[in-house]
Amino acid sequence: MRAVKFYVLCYVLLPLYLVPLIPLGTFREYLEAQGKFTGFGWVIQLIAVPCLLAAFWLAHRTACYIAIEDRSLISTLKLTARDLRVCLACLPLVGYWFSPRKNGH
């Protein structure tokens, strides 16, 4: 039964994590309709692909915490944000901003 709950949560949470991509797609369509900055559409697509993959990962992690570990929604979102911070800290260029500080902040 937990597996069913997990997959249902994944498919319910995925659209919620994809909502921030709507303005990005709308902005790309606007630029293409104007005929200006057509090369900028590729930049928007390059930004959207990692965001799409991140949405799948976030939905999966959140569903794991809720369905398998039986956590509340608030603690699940905190743990998912912590996992995201740890993963972002491992990136070479932006990891410095997400790594924990020595003074505890």
C-alpha cells in the first residue's frame, strides 16, 4: 500500500513543483512572438531542463518522506529543502553559497 501511496504522491506533487516553470515558458513564447532575441529562447530552454529534472527529484524525495517515512508535510518540506541544499553544495561553481558555515548560520 505504501508503494501506491508513493506513486500517487509523486504524480500529485510533480505539477506543484513544475509551477515555477510556467512563467519561464510564457516569457520564451513572448520573445518568440516578438521576433526579438530568438537566441535567448535557447538560454531559457537550457535553464528549463535542469529545473524540470529538479522538479522530478523534489517530487520523488518529498513522496519518499511522506509515504515511506510517514512524516508530516512541514517536516517533509524541511527535509527536502535540506537534501536540496546538500546536493547544491556539491556543485563546483555555486556550492559555496549552499555549504554550511562554520559559525552555524
